Amino acid sequence: MHTLEPRTALDTGLSLVAAGLMIAVALGFLVLFVAALVSVLRSRLTGGMKLVWVVFAFCAPFLGSLLWFVVGRKNAERSWA
């Protein structure tokens, strides 16, 4: 028969810190994704290009959102300037 060892306070604390960190990272990704969608929809791009960026953001949420802020938004502003 296998007995379980009791969890120590350190184990419990580390588990809570890890869970909190994962929640913070997930919320950060969610905020980035929503901010990118709002930014795409408010941009002066044509409807077709907005659709391309929105589909890309949904297919690759982190990469699509990050690329929008690094490349897409600057190109959209430059084309209307």
C-alpha cells in the first residue's frame, strides 16, 4: 500500500504562485488579442484587409496579434498618410 506524503506549506505556496502566474500570462494574451481585434476594426484598412487580419488573429491568436502591432498597424497608418 502506497501512502501519500503530506504537502508542505512550501509546496502549496509554489503551486499557488505557479497558478497565479499562468492566469496572469493567459490574461495578458487575452488582452493582447482583444486589443489587436479592436485596433484592426478601428483602422482605416479596407474591409477585405480587416477581414484578413481578423482571420489571422483568430487562427494564430498570439502571433497574429503581435504581428498586427509590429507590422500591420504601421503599414495601415503609412498607407493613409
